[in-house]
Amino acid sequence: MRAMAREPRAPGDGTGAAVITKTKPQTKRPPVYRVLLLNDDYTPMDFVVEVLERFFNKDREEATHIMLHVHHNGVGECGVYTYEVAETKVTQVMDFARKHQHPLQCVMEKK
């Protein structure tokens, strides 16, 4: 007599049928960070507009709008990025401001 291979049984179903479930891996979005410019009384407005155009790819109109927001509210958002990109942009802005002897401050915060 030949032994027959048995199918694994699903618990409690009595049919002998195997239940196979396939789980889809959950992908999680990376955390994002807001890059912010802080107002000061010394950095020229046209320099801030240049920073926004150069490092954040804003057109003249949008850069001017953000600069005025920073001027009137003390802080303004330049964009939202992953950690590495935000950190790079903050460093670029700070280096550029120091090179031109302006006290402009750029920071990032978790959104």
C-alpha cells in the first residue's frame, strides 16, 4: 500500500484545504520637513528673493510673495522636503547668506 501525502489542513475547517494568504508589504512615506526663512532687520529683500529663486526654484512672483510673508510675519515656508533634501537646502542658504555677509537664518522643522 502506498502512503498518500496529505494536504495541510486549515484549522477547524475539516475539508483539508490549505488557506494561503499573501500579505502586501506596507510602504511608509518618509517624514517630511518644512524649510523656513526667518525675518531679520538687515538682510535686503532682494537678496531673500534671490535665495528663493536660486535654492527653491521659485519664480519672481512667488519668491516676492514668500519674502513679503517672511517680512510681515517673521517666518515663511520655502518648501517641504525629505530630511536630507531639507538639510541640504538649509546649509546652502546659510552658506550663501554668510558668503554675502547677511545674517539671514534658515531652519527646518518636522511637519
